[in-house]
Amino acid sequence: MKNLLPDAAAFRLTGRVWVEGATERFLGIGRLELLEHIQATGSISKAAVAMGMSYKRAWDLVQSLNAQAARPLVATQTGGKSGGGTVVTPEGEQALAEFRGIQARFQEFLAEETRRLRE
């Protein structure tokens, strides 16, 4: 393909990968980021602020993740003595690890194909 491009070195392949369920997206880079923020802050609200999204949008994404997963990826606890909060469950941590692996392999694929594009 190099002979088709005016400056092959200036071109690279990009893309995104996500896991889709039967009717909607299950996990992608945005939901991965939301789970990471929830894990770091212990709060859907704080995670939403960190991502610049509304609490409702973040809550809807968490609900979608939990509804599609075999077991909840995020667990919430309402106020009380401990003040409530949100945790990423062990299943959520597994989903994070697996999707990070998918992302890493996908980026390797894109890098390899970019090298081929430039040959």
C-alpha cells in the first residue's frame, strides 16, 4: 500500500474495540475508564465528575454493565454509618483486566498493521 500513499510514514491505523451484547454495547474504552474511576474513588458521582459526564449518564452505564453481566460488576451501598459508596466487584476487576488485555492486543495489532502499511 506504500505506493498508494504520498508519504507512508505520515499514516497510521487507528481504531477502537468494544464488546457488544445481543442488544447493546457491553464494554468499551469509556466504560473501562468509568470502572477505573469508580475503583479509584469509591463513588459513581466522583467518577462521573472526573470524566465530565452527568451522574445520570454514569449511573445508566453502571446499570447497563450490571444488567448484561452474569454477576454485577459494580456494587453500591447507600448511606448509613459507613457513609455508603460504590465498589468494583471481583467480577468487575476481572472484566477490567480482561478488557485491558484485549486493548493491549488490539493496539499491538494496529501497530503491526501500521508497519505493514508503511512497507
